[in-house]
Amino acid sequence: MPTVAILGATGYTAVEVIKLLLGHPDVKITALTTRQEGSPRIGAVHPSLYGRLDLPVENLTPAQAAERAEFAFCALPHGASMAAVPDLLAGGCKVVDLSADYRLSDPAVYEEWYGLVHTDPTRLGTTVYGLPELWAERIAGKELVASPGCYTSTSILGLAPLLAGGFIEPTGIIIDAKSGVSGAGRTPKLTTLYPECNESISAYNVGRHRHTPEIEQVLSEACGHKVEVLFTPHLVPMDRGILCTMYGTLTREASEDDLLAAIREYYRGKPFIRVVEHLPATKDVAHTNFCDITVRKVRDRLIVLACTDNLIKGAAGVAVQNFNLMAGFPETRGLLP
């Protein structure tokens, strides 16, 4: 039974990883880390875990964590993750990295969008991007996988089949994305305080959101030519969930049934993709690892709608999918009843 450490165990994503792993029949959690002082029990940090897991959250070094576990879920912020991953790997620990530190291929692009010089640049461009619906065979058995984020997963899963099939123009794509407040993380910020975000919806990081180059990079690789998107995220006053409404121009005549059939064929055998005919809603996927996708055709324009739970399919759930593939388990282990 593989032993697992969760680095950055105090965050929203980490608690979801822990909950999923507690329901996984083939995993033992052996270490939880924090960069804060003290060693509270995990049930004190996340009361929902009280009585379910009795481990301290310790200020361990990555090397110390690697001594206790065969696998690590690195739920640290960008910048902190790339400082920890080399030591985890050197200690013989396989890593699912939930930060953005290893998702981009070019260190210069990372520096441009994140404002940091990458301290482990030789792994960029060689680390597998962990979206199993596209590249499960690449993920299997790897030592390091860059697990994608919520906006990126939802956008990519909705658009990849239609771009790969040549149904829409690869430029001029508009992604209108809306996320629950948990997507901003657990650290308090003015914009996510209840009086600021309740009864309000607002756009943010317009034209400069860090997920833009990641979406373009992955979609370009998936369809074999350069893709450009205009990505605008919005904060909505709900705990969890992401809905992406995406607009593209059709390249040839195709009915809605043709387009839905193409998406179903692209994701044949992929257990967490549900191609639906109704308009999907975030409540339909809440607390699950599913991504619901549909399309609508309006004249020569195509509207793709995709939604996920940002904390599960957008973070913890896909991370566990990646872990399963790395460890040789069925992809659905611990994620489906």
C-alpha cells in the first residue's frame, strides 16, 4: 500500500485531497506538512476531518517528508513548489504537483506571467501535463506530474475535441469563465471577504490571467497547431464550481448532433467526462470528479459550455487520477463508488 504525504495540508485543495484519499482503498497517509509553526492535529485545522485522520500537521522539510512517504501531493503555492519538488524527487518520492510551477514549457513564459525566475528550469518542457483525458498514457508510471488547475481543465476539456477535429477556428476563441470563491484559496484577501464578494459578480485579471498561456499551450499541443484564446475569469458568490462558456467560429457546416457526437467519440472510455444535451450547471458536478460538456450552434458560431467542481475535478480529483495512473491503479480508484 503506497504511503502518501500532502505538502501544504492547510489549504482548501489539500483537505479535498485528504478526503478523497481517506476513501481510497490502497493508500495510507503518513505525513502532512505546513510552512507554519506548531504541529496541530489535522482535525483542528480542518474540523471536517476530526475523528477521520489523527495526524499532526508538521513543518517538515521536503527531504523529511520524502523519508515518510513514497508519493507526495504538493499543494504549495507557485514558487514554493519548485523549491520543494527537487528534494522530494531526490528522496525517492514521486510527486503530483498541484501548483503551476511545472505546467508551462518555457521558463521565460513562466517568468513573464508569474514574475519569478524558475529555479528548476530543466524540468520544464519535460514534465508531463497531468490531464488524463488527453494524456493518460504519458502519465502512467511517471515520477513527476504537473496537475492542472480548475480554469485550465474546464476550458481545455471543453475545447480540445472540437479543435482537434477541426470544427472551430484556432484563433479568436473567447472563454468566459466563472468560479466560486474557494478558487482564490484559503488565505484571506480583501476581494474574497464576505461583505466584498457576496451579492456581487466581478471580473478580474482581465487580459492578464496566468492561466492564459497554459490553456493556449495545452490546446496547441492537443490539436497540432497554434491556438489563441481571450480568457476572462469572474468571481461569483458561491463556495465552489466553475462554468466556462466558450465561443468559437465554425470552420465547416456541422449540426449540434454532429458536434456532440464528435465530443463523445473523442472522450470514449473516459469515465469522468459527461457529454450532455441539457445546459450544464455547477450544482450537477458539485463534490464530484465529473466534467459536464455540451454545445450550442448559433449561425456560424459555436458555444461550448463546460462545468466542473473547481476543488475536485479542477484540483484534488484530477490529482488523485494522476496518482492512480502513476501508481498503476485504475484511474477511477477512490473517485467513483
